[in-house]
Amino acid sequence: KVEKVLKAVASRGIPAFAVLGNHDHRLDSAGMMKLNAILDEAGVALLNNRSADLGAFQFVGVDDLGTGHSRIGKAFRHTEAHKPVVVLTHDPNLVLRLKRPFTYLMAGHFHGMQFHVPFLFRFIRKGELAARGITKGLHETSYGRYYISKGIGQAGPNARFMIRSEVTVHEL
């Protein structure tokens, strides 16, 4: 599924970056090799706890928090303090642990709740943000603004209820 989406993104000639999510870390070594090959073929740079300097600003990719693969210090190691920082991560709960300024952070993971049932995330553990009802949209911390995308995928059953999929365009 990801190959089709990445080819569409790559065909636009826009630099593309990715981070891994919790389901990616469930892949066996052959699956991970295939995913890396798909990313490479599409020209998508995987920012696994590392940064990319794009001149006017920097992308910082922080690997998935929920699977224990996040290394915030390593991800920010080569950033310059005077340049804007855009953070890419899968699990938005990272904002609760990120104790350094950022210009903008983009995340996903919650699928907008996928099934819009009140109090669902009080029973399904998705972390502190979801427990607070923060599962989609634009928010702010004292360190910066962040956006949680509803995304185009789903977890578990291939269905959504009262939550539309989304592909977001962020003008930086």
C-alpha cells in the first residue's frame, strides 16, 4: 500500500521525508528491508533520529516513541539553534517529552480516533494526549505548535466511523 502513495508523492519532485511508526517496527528484517527499498526508490529520505538541513529550515525526524525507538538528543544533534526546526514523528505523545523549542511538529498515530466513539481512548491506551482527548488537529505547547494528522490508514479493522481520512498540506 505504501509504495503506491510514495510514488505519487515522489512524482511531484518535492523533497520527501519519512519517519517510522509503531507498525513499521513490527516488520521482520525482510519486511524492513523491503520498506527501506521502497523509500529509496521513491526518493524519500528516512529520518530515523536524525536531521536534514534544507537551508532556510531543518527537518528533525524522531523515531517512534511508543516502541521505545525515539532518541531525541541524537535526532537534534546536528541542528543549528538559529534555524527553524520542523519535527517529524509518528507518535504525538513525543511533545510531552520534547523539552526544546521547535517551530512546528507533525505527527499521526491516532488516526483521528478512527472510530469516533466518546471515551474510546480511555479504554485503548494510546498515551497521555489521547487520554486528554487530543487526537487530531493543531495544538500548542510552550515549546512550539504541533499538528496531529488523521492520516489515510487505520489500525486493526480496515474501517473508520465518523472520522474522515486526510492528507494534509503544510505550508512552511
